[in-house]
Amino acid sequence: MKQFWTVFKFEFMSFMKNKSFVISTLIIALCASLLLIVPGLISSFLGSDNNKKKDETPTAYYMISNDGLKGSDEALKAVFKASYPDYKMVEKNFDKNAIKKLIQKGDVDFALDITGPTEYTYYVDNVEMYDDNTQVLDEVMKQFAQSSAMVQAGLSQKDIQGILSTKVDHKTVMFGENQVQNYFYTYVMIMGLYMVIIFLGQMVANTVATEKSTRAMELLITSVKPQYMMFGKVLAACLAGFLELFVIFGSSLLSWNITKGGWKDNKIINMIFDMPNYLFVYMLLFFVLGFMLYAFLFAAAASCVSRQEDLSSVSTPVTLIYVFGFLITIVGISSGNVDTTIMKVCSMIPFTSPMAMFARISMSTVPVIEIAASIGILIVSTIIIGIGAAKIYRAGVTLYGNAPSIKKIIGLLKKQA
Amino acid sequence: MILEVRDLRKSFGTKEVLKGITFSAESGEALGLLGRNGAGKTTTIRIILDVFKGNSGEILIDGKPINYDEITYGYLPEERGLYPKKKIIDQLVYFAELKGMSGKNARKAADQWLERLEMSEYRNKKPQELSKGNQQKIQLISAVIHDPDVLILDEPFSGLDPVNALMLQKVVQEEITKGKIVLFSSHQMNYIEEFCNNIIVMRDGEVSVGGRIDDIKDSYPKDRLVIRSMDSDKILEEYGDTASKQADGSIFISIPSEEQRFAMMAEITQKYSIDSISVWRPSLLDIFVEYAGDDEAKGETK
């Protein structure tokens, strides 16, 4: 056991002394923080974009080009103004070309051309993600058309108001997860898992290949039990990866907290940081297990080559399996349905479950038994793969020359067993 | 303590690399492992070190199967086995800790060894910044730092300048005197002669000859004289077919039988002015060529 700690300490310190690892972590953390701090700071110092425009209220033009509506246009105008309290609604006759220039210049935010009782044209530069002007206007026009019709049918103004002001109350009782909200942090977490596992997995593979090519492995293997070597190495990398995630997400969270005020209008950012704690625990669990599983595979692959240059040929298959799992998960969460058969199957297969099961837990309601089964399978396979990797590592000492075939590796494993 | 290797066999695939190796080595003595490239020396060493197992055969310490948890090893591999990009002190301490030393003792021992081999200035450097000879010194430190019971040195002096070689020789000599079992593999015969009382010569996975170097030398027939003389031309003329001039200027004369060697030496010294005359003894190189070479090479020397 002492040997395990010796290896663990040495390998962990190697990560801490590895300049590219430390610098890349710090750069990512810095970028993430800057991305969160800078816009936030700008908004809190100068006021957000909306506040800035409030000083000079954004302008919108409208015109009523339908003669049939002329009679009721005063009422219509009042409704318009009431519907867009943030805007200075200016009635102006405009032609399409002139308004295009004004809108593109930014003098006018949008323009409305009411072409009929239930028809209008909306002119705008870019339709932004949260642009709800058409929805508002649809509603306004609809109400207006309805009330006109009711007036014509002889209803009194009071009745009409009573009818139109009918309110529908609704409550949402959520049994599962809010998929829209969860989508964003699931995405961020899966991306984080993906990057760290690929990055550090390759680093583990590199250290093994270095040991092999410099023949330090011969010295190591005569001094340490290969299981200690393998688990020490991989757990050290796992801790380093965890630390990396911690630094990146931690600094992001801190930056977000500092500039929270500036972000209050940005739903996506807030959704990401509004992750429930239990999910964080799952994230950690799947990170550790998934990381170890893949790090073992990478290490085993690397012990089969004798030169650093051959490393990619053996680590590519491992990467491919991993990318496959990643793509399935991303497709799953993007489609909004994470409970498809393929996702269910993938959340049980140890190679894909760290991402697939995590995505399902986060975006849907997964029966406890399934979660337990998935984690159980993952733990058992990680241990088996770890022991297998240690054997391959040891057997790898005798493998010099060309990269061996799978058959040869299996043969070696059998011999070791 | 006696290390015995008995009837060790090993195959890689269909190729039989070791075909029954047997030898023993005692504390306080160095055993030289000789053989051409591919004779099976490194495989034997690796099996002794438990890098992998032999197909059959035994490795015994004092008659009992070796217990790898009890016996400590120092190993200096033929090819460098250092991390090229890690600080020297860090990796020396790491290897020593893996061999069971405490961190504190490992650091102390590493510093002492660095000092002794005049390497202190390289303490915080990386092996890739060091010359080949200096890397070899570090490699030797990592083999002896934890004071092992068995020391296995595979080509320890290759790539060293004479001053460094002398420094390392002292270390190795000291380890032998301390009573360690030292296995020594080298192609540099002078080092083997210097350190080893016993050798085994391996050929194609078999021990072709083994034992004390003196005994092996004595086993050769004493039927040849080596002469250095100003009168070499006259000698060559008189002894005709039985005499031959060697590249280094000396003359070999074959004697019909061993018993006549002293009489013949007396005769020649009387007749000619002789600088030196002796009965031919094989050098280690001669033994090596005869026992390690393939059959063709053997034919040529005889």
C-alpha cells in the first residue's frame, strides 16, 4: 500500500509540475472567468443594455395602412402604446426602403405595418432569441379584432371587457425535471467531462508511453506491483482532473457570483449555475468512474507500444469509443428526449454510461434501480479493466517493435492470468 | 547468501529463448554473464527480476524459492531507464521509495550518492540535459541507493570516459566487498576480468561454459608458447610450420605435448635473445569467441 501512495504522490506531483497542464488549466479558468466577469461588470457599471436604452427610450414606428381600420385607430394606438411600455411608439408613414435604413442604423428598433384587422408586417433587423414582439402583437391584434366583432354583435363595452379580461390561472406540478433548464448545465457538464477525460486520458497514455520508451518501465516493474502502479497513476490523474474541473468551474462560479447582478437578464447563464446539489454529486461520481475507466484503457493501450510516435495508433480506438458515447449523449440531450432506447442501453454500457446516465439523471427521472445498476456495472467494469490494464502494463514490457494485434494482447492477458 | 538458477526455460511464441540455464552466484562475488547479443542474457536477468516468469525452472536463494518481498534488488538496465523530463533528485527519491525506503532516508541517501559521484550540481537538472556518462552515473545510483541484496548490472560502464569508469568501478567493487550478490553482464572483457571470479558464457539460450575464470583458462591445453624476441625471424625459420607470427609481433610455437613445454622454453631462451616467453593462456576474449560464437567462428579459432 505504501507503494501505491508513493506512485500516487509522484504522479500527482508530475501533473502539478507539468507546465502545459497547469497553464492550460489556468488559461481556461481565466477565460471562463473573464467571459463571465467582463460583460457582467460592464452591465453593472454602465447599467445593462436595457438600462442604457432606457435613458433614450428605444423607438418603434408603426403605421396603419389599412383604410378599414381608420375608424378605430385611436383605440388601436392606445392599445399599442400600452402593449409596448418600454418603447416610444411613433406613428409614421414609412416605406420599406426607408425603414430598412433606419432599422439597420439602429435609430428604430422595429416597425409595424398594420395591413388588415388581423394582418400585419413586422420589420426588424435580427430576430433575437427572446424576441416576443410578434407574440405580443398577435395577442393585441387578436383581442382588438375580437372586441370589434363583439361591438358589432351588439355587446356593451362593459360585457366585452368582462369577457376579454377572463383570466386563466395555471400551476405547474413538475414530477420530473425541467428539461429546458437542465439542458444547459447538462450540456456544460458533459462537455467538461468530455474534455477533461480526453485531455487527461491522453496525458496518462503519454506518461506510460514515456516510461515504456525510456525503459523506466523495466525499473518500475521490478520495484512495484503493477496494480499499485496502474491505480496510483490513474487515481493521481483523476485527482488532477478533478482539481482542474474544480478550478475551472470554481472560478466560473465565483465570477458569476461577483457579477450576478449583471447577469440577471441572461437566462442561460443563470440556468447553468442554478444546478441542484444532488446532480453535482452524481457528476462527481460519474466523473471519477468514467475517468478511471478511460484512463485505464488509455494506459493499457499505451503500454502496448514501444515508441511515443505509435501512441496515436493504439489510443485512437479508445478515443473513438469515447467520442461515440459523447455524440450519442449530445444527440440525446439536444433532441430533448433522453429516455430513448439507445440512451437507455448506453446508460448501462460502462463505456458510455458515465455520460449517458448522467444526462438522463439530469434531464429526466430515472428509476433508482436503473441508476444503481448503471453505477454498479460501471464500478465492477472499472475495477476489472483496471486489473486488466495492470496486467497489460506488465506484459507490455516484453512488447517491443510494432504495435501488437488485439489477439496478441488477449493472449498476453491469458498468459498473465 | 547463494542465488541459484536451475534449469530455467523460456519461450516467446514458438521461439525457445532459454533452453535450461543453470548457474549460481554467491555473496561477495561477482558473476559475469557473457554471451553474444540475443544469447538470452537479458531474458535471464528479467526472469530473475520477476519481470516475467520462466516457463519452467527455479530461482532459489539459499536453497529456498526466492521471495520477492524479502530480497531487495538493484538493477541497472542496459538501456537507460530514467524519466527524461523529471528532476534527478525527484526520480532518485521516487525509485528509492518504491524500493521501500522512507522519503527522508531516500533523499538523504540520494544526496550522499550524488555527492560521492560528483553529481551534486546536477541534482535539480533533468536527465535529458545530462551527458550519456552522467546519466549512467544516475542510473547506477538508482540501482544501489537502497542498499540491495542482489545487484544486477547490465553493461554498467558503456559510454563512460576513463575517469568516470574508474569512479563507477570503485562503487561496484565496494558493493562486491560489502557482500552483495552481483550479476554483471558486459561485452567489455577487461571489466569482467577485473570484477568477476566466475563467469557463465551463454550461447543460444544455453550455458556453453561456466565456472571460475582461472579454472576455465587452466582447462585449455598448455601446448603453445608465446615469445617476444629480437630474433623472431630466426625463430620462425627454425621452427617452420609449428611457428607463426602474430599481428602484435609475438610468435606462437606449437609444442607436440604439454610435458615438453618447460624443456622447450629452456631451449629457446638459451638459443636466442628473448624478451619474454610464456605458455599460452587463453584470454577471456578467446574463451568468449570459442564458447559464445557460433560454430563457424569456433572452427576458425581452433
